[in-house]
Amino acid sequence: MGLTDLCDSTELLVAELVTNAVKASGEVTQPAGVRLWLASDAAQVLILVWDAALQPSARIGASNSAEDGRGLMLVEAISEQRDWYPGADGDGKFIWAVLRA
């Protein structure tokens, strides 16, 4: 299995993480952008997203009929690892996920 086999999963994780970051950054008082980094080697892909919010993303209890609220469950199910850490000097947060070939 090569990295090309991870394209669909990478695209889905980027969409979920960036969507969450845009929503989170929209909730802070100072307008701020969202930053995305992708890095890979022969065995894995790292997705790193920064947003201006200080609070980590949290799972919400989505009902079966809800149109949203399952993003972090997807990220957890698809990625090999995921986590977050605060930015330097309280400057937002970074969320990351790793996919392995």
C-alpha cells in the first residue's frame, strides 16, 4: 500500500479538520485565518491545522438524523493517531492527524 492509497482518507481528514478550524476561528473575537500543513514521507501523511481558538475540538452527541457532528468521530476512525496542542504564548491551537500506509 503506497501513499496514493491514502488520497481519499487524506482529503476527508483535511476537510473535517479545516472545517472545524474555520468554525472555531469564527468564534473568537479577533478575526483570524486558518493554516494547513501537509507533510509526508514514504510511510505516512501528517495533517496539521492551526486555528485561533484556544479550546480543543470536542465530540458532540450527534443523533442519527443530524447533518453534522460526526467529524471528530471520522477523524478518530480514519487516522492512525490524532491530537492537539496549544500554540506558543496562548496563540490558538494546532490539531494534527497521521495516516499510515
